[in-house]
Amino acid sequence: MSNRVYAAFRSVGAYVPSRVLTNQDLEKMVDTSDEWITKRTGIKERHIAADNESTSDMAVKASEVAIKRAALKTSDIDLVVCATVTPDYFNMPSTACIISDKLGIKNVQAFDISAACSGFVYALSVAKAFIESGMKKNVLVIGAEKFSSIVDWSDRNTCVLFGDGAGAAVISATDKKEEAFIDIHASADGSYADFLITPAPGSVNPATCEVIEQGLQYVKMKGNETFKLAVKTLTKDVKEILTKNNLEGKDIPHFVPHQANYRIINAVGNALNMSEEQVVLTVHKYGNTSAASIPMAINDIYESGRLKKGELMLLDTFGGGLTWASALIPFAPNS
């Protein structure tokens, strides 16, 4: 009898702000059109957090759902990892610490991960390592973003893309091999750092009046270059993880890609010979919610009844850094 401990994906939860910003709304704000946004991105609307609603506020709501669905209490959580590039505060305290406090989780390790859109899958790899090493038993993994706080609403190339929201999952220890994470790949290449960047504030560009006047506190993106590299990198990465684990596209009930752009998702899905039924699509209603994108998409198929116990998910993501990651994970709820 093996005493090996595995990591299991027990539950998911999400929160979406109530305010909806449609393409028609954006037509009144910048020089764009519903037709252009839809054709280029597949996005029809996105949700925007209230002025008094922080990244941690959204994360707490998603986390409460995930913990309840895992049939656990907050006192059972022994690690909190939050993936975000829109933290409550610049540099400290971590948003994970704020979330822990708001949830009433006391004296537990908590930290943030900054890997942009790849953050949630990066955080899953951390949870897997902590659990399989025997250090932790129940890890709360969160992807949460208030991207509207770093968007330049006069820049039509970026403001149409992003939305706000949060997703959370509980990853727990198990001795059942069939419940275990199968594999995670996570990688990065900092030579492409300027493809997606928020130039300030930081040690390179400390906060000054000049920095603010130049708008360096807003996200900057090389759209065409990022698009081409994303398709190439994601396709290569998912093919590698499938081959390594002796799987093919047809073996995956749920392909959950990062929801950045319908054209990227479609290109990768086609390269893997995936059917429409296999590909999870939420970009049309949420836009790009960065680290929150994948858990929000998983929550969508869970709440709609599409995600069943034991079914395999292929997660795939690409983000600023540049970072990318993929994962093969069965859904393993407690009940």
C-alpha cells in the first residue's frame, strides 16, 4: 500500500461584479465599434468592479463559495495563494494576506504570485508542490483582478480587452491516484517583457508627477506581436503536455484556455482538433480577466452542469512576463 500523497482539485468558485460594460458603451467612450471588437476579440461585454470594490473583496466572495463547495471550514485552509497583477496595495501587504484576514483565516502562510494571465496555473503548481511534499493539506488558490484599475480608458487598443472578476479553487491532499493532478508545465521568457507591461510604479519608474502624466501606471501591450507568439507558444505547450502523458485532443472533455481572445482560443483548439463542445468559452461575456480567467471559466462549466466528477480538464494560459502554463487535472469533488 503506497503512502504517497497527491494533490486533488476539490472545488471551484467565482465572483463577477454586477456592472456590465458592453461594446456599445465603449463606442461612446473611445473610437471603436462593436463590430471591430467582436471581429478582433470575440468580446461582447465585460464586468467592471465598483469604485469601492477591491481585488481582495472579489477574491473573498469567490473563496467563500469554493471553501463551501469543498465541504470545508476556513479553519481547514493551511495556505492561501493569490495570483494577481492588480493587488490591493503596491508591493505590500500581499493581497493574499488581506484575503486571509477578511475570511477569518488566522496564522496561515499567505502570499501573492505575479505571473499575469498565467498566475492561476502557476499557483496550482505551487499548491501541488506544497501538498505532495506533505507541508500542506488544504490550499486555497485564487485568481483575482481589478484590471479596470490599470486600464487607460482612452486607449482603444487595450481598454476593450479587459474585465474584472475573481475565481478560487480548493486543492487538497488525497491518497487516491485517480484524483491526482496528472501534470503541470509552467515556463517563462523575460526577453519578451515589453510585450505586456505596466511600466510604473516600480524601482525602474518610481511614482512621480511626470510618471503619472505620461500614463505609465497603465498597462501597455504590443497586441499583434503578443497574439502571434501566444498562438505559437500555446499550441506547442499543449501538444507537449498531451504527448508526454500519452493523450490526444479527443481524450479531453474540457479544454479550458485562458480567455484573452477568441481568435487565439480558436486557433489553438483547431490545432488540437478540438470540437466546439470540448472548448470552454467565456471571453464573450467576461473579456480578459487575467489571472481570474481560468477559474472563472471552470466555474462556468461547473455551475452549468457540464463539469462532472472525474472528468479531465486541460488548462492552458499565456500572459505578461512572458509566462505560459498548461495543466492536466481531473475534477475531484468530495461528493
